[in-house]
Amino acid sequence: MRRPPVAVRPSMRRLTRRRWGMTLVELIVAFTILMLLATMAVPLARYKVRRDKERELRWALREIHTAIDKYKDAADANLLGQQKLDSDGYPESLEVLVEGVKASGQVDKKVKFLRRIPKDPFTGKAEWGLRSTRDDPKSTSWGGQNVFTVYSLTYEKAADGTPYSEW
């Protein structure tokens, strides 16, 4: 047999209602803990983003320097035909590495050294500072004779204090 429902006292109703939700103090404590964890995570995320950009910068610089070195080796071996006298066997611009150069002894063959000019991760553009063989190693202006090396155009500094333009 079923028993008739028992009347619930008003004090019992209040207890069950309080257990359904969180009190204001519980919400404040939970929010404070969440904010503490978030403030600890933000510097770690910034550090990771900077480290990733530095890795991309190293890769891009290595890629361009390798292409310039291969161009120089091919020019010294007379595989690229006649070179300008003041170029010292280095490319005239970065675009030459992408567009290609006619190979000597070949009719329609072009030798390409880069697929595309890599983007500078700090500026977000495929623009680089250029130095020729006749420029000062710390120079920020390009003499225009050839492309001996490249550097980043950003003014930011690495964690050790060296500017990215000196990498």
C-alpha cells in the first residue's frame, strides 16, 4: 500500500533550495581561482608566441641565406652565364632568386633558388633589409650592388637583448 505524502516542513524546503545553486561566496572563490589561473597562463602564452616567431625568423633567414649561397656557388662555377662585374657573383635582388636566372649553355632553362620570398614573422611582410658586399656589416641602408645578406626590419629585441635585425 502506498503511504500518503508526508508534509515537508518550511525549514526543510529552505535547505533543499540552498543545495540547488551556489552561494555568492562560492562564486567569488571560484572566480578568484579562475582569474589566478588565467593570469598565470597569459605570460606563458606570450612567451610561446614569441618563441614560435623566433623559430620562424631563423627558418626564413636560413632559407634566404642558403639560396644566396647556392646562387653564389652557381655563379662562381659559371653555370649562370655572364654576371655583372660589380655583383661579385651575388644576386642583384631577392626577386632574382624567385624568378630564376638563365642557365649558361641552355636555351630555355631557368635556375630558380627560392619558390617564394619568405615572410618576416615579426613584420608579417615579405620585405627584408638587404646588405651588399660593399656595405658595413651593421648598415641599415643598402648599397644596391648585390644581395650579400638579409636582416629583419623589426625593431624588437630578443629575450637576450640582441635586436632581431642582427640575427
